[in-house]
Amino acid sequence: MAEETELLHGTLDTLILKTLSWGPRHGYGIARWIQDTTDDALEIGEGSLYPALYRMERKGWIEAEWGVSETKRDVKFYSLTSQGRARLKLELAQWTRFTAAVSKVLYETR
């Protein structure tokens, strides 16, 4: 659905940072965690996930290290940096303000 894709595009970095706040994960693990946690409401495709990971790595929010997955494949494991933790804190505060403001408009009863 186009509307969900647009909403997700604006929140993907925050979702990835929050996922990594629980510990290092490889790309598939990040996508799977988001999908499982949202009861399949959000599915992150590779075409969105990996460009976001590379962009966030360039910004210094996450770092990557090669390791071996549960299926014995060589994969990159991503983890938060201190800069990424600070960014997550900022984005969560912004999200809280934004959703509160939208809720006031949507549920106004005057």
C-alpha cells in the first residue's frame, strides 16, 4: 500500500535504530524483528533496508562487523554507536511530539 510505504520511509531509520538498541543483528535479522514485532504489519524489503543501513553507517549511527549467522553464512552484523543511541533518543522524542500533535487533530471532539 502506497500510504504505508510513505509513512515507513519517514520512520525507517528510527525503526532500525530501535531494533539495534536490543543488540547487534544482521540485515535479515533486523527486517525479521520489525516484521515479527509488528505482527507482520511492516515488512522491510532489501531495497529499502540496505540503503538505509549503508546511509546510517556513513553517518556514524551504526557500525558493521563481519560474523557468521545462525545458518553458518558470512554476514554483516550491525550495532549502534554512541552517536546512534543519541540519534535514537532524539528521534523518539520527535516521534512522541509528532504523534501527540496528530492525535489532537484526529480525535478532536469540538
